[in-house]
Amino acid sequence: QKEVEQDPGPLSVPEGAIVSLNCTYSNSAFQYFMWYRQYSRKGPELLMYTYSSGNKEDGRFTAQVDKSSKYISLFIRDSQPSDSATYLCAMSVDDKIIFGKGTRLHILP
Amino acid sequence: EAQVTQNPRYLITVTGKKLTVTCSQNMNHEYMSWYRQDPGLGLRQIYYSMNVEVTDKGDVPEGYKVSRKEKRNFPLILESPSPNQTSLYFCASTAGGYPHNEQFFGPGTRLTVL
């Protein structure tokens, strides 16, 4: 079992819909959980970061962590065509970081 | 402007010809890292450095070398490139000594080894 599992998609949703992106992990030692967004031909950029179970909200984005289930989610409300990108989850403990494979998201106008 | 720069941006080379991809950051960040990104395999860490003269292997270090003689620079060296090292490479830097802080990524270097 890989340490971090993420469905690569692609995921296509209509504009305005709520998007749910998910990752599971196997290493219970992971302490920090991140979501990065990567536009085509660009480097990833940090969207959200959390270190505890529960929800963290930032505008239209909500990151959710369930350490008991080893499951993290990113929700995007009122999705926009500009949200079309690849979303990568990432998890770290001490000096080690592992990225998921990324989910390609298409928001259809 | 705070940024991470990589050079070259594109490189086509042949098997066995040593090459270096440079990475430089102007944010005085301690942590720097190299990743490769491949379709279906995602973003995988090659090497990282928590500070000057401190480097360590990531998940896929075979065939690569790094050095960290100055805080701002973290070059990636391929001593004898092979076709399986054809990939998109990203350098990143992070404030503090750990990767859970925001990583700032460079623009990427697309390498093709023939």
C-alpha cells in the first residue's frame, strides 16, 4: 500500500458546483496536511495547510482532516472555471514530505 | 521579487553526458528540495536540504547528486543521465527547516534524455 493515495481523475463538474477532493494515507505518523494547486505548465502553489483533525476554512476552500480514518478532503464551494487545475495533497512528518499523485479538475462553464 | 529560479528551463541531452540544473532562491529559506514529476507517478522528492551543508535523500535519489554550499543555491547534478530520468523537475524552498511550511516552487525544468 502506498503511503498516500489520491484518485488522479479527471474530475469534471459544472460551474457553481461543490467539489470534493480526497486523499487517504497509511502512515499514522504524518503530522501536517497540505493541499497544493498546480496550473498547467506551472509549479505547485500552497492552498491550505493544517495539522489537526477537523475543518479549516479559507474563502471558498475547506480542508478537512480525519486522522482516525487517515482521510483528508478539500472542498471547493461555488466552483469557478479558474479552479480548473491539478490538486495535490501532501503530508509530512519531521523532514519528510509525501505528495499524492494529484487529481485533475475541470470546471465546465 | 521573492522567487525560486531554475536553469535551464528546457534541456535535451544524450545518455551519459553529465549535466547540472541550477536552483536559486532569494528568500533566505533554510529548506530546499528537488522533485521530479511524471505522468501517473505524481510529484516525488529526489533530495532535500534542511540547511547549508545538510542534505538527505528523498524517495527517488538514485542517479542524482546535490550539494548545498550556500544557502541560496541547491544544484541538481546528473552525472550519467539515462532515458528514465526524462522528466519535469521542480526545485522548491521553504522558510524554516521543515517541509510543512509553504513550499515555493520554481518554474520547472523539462529534461529529455535521448
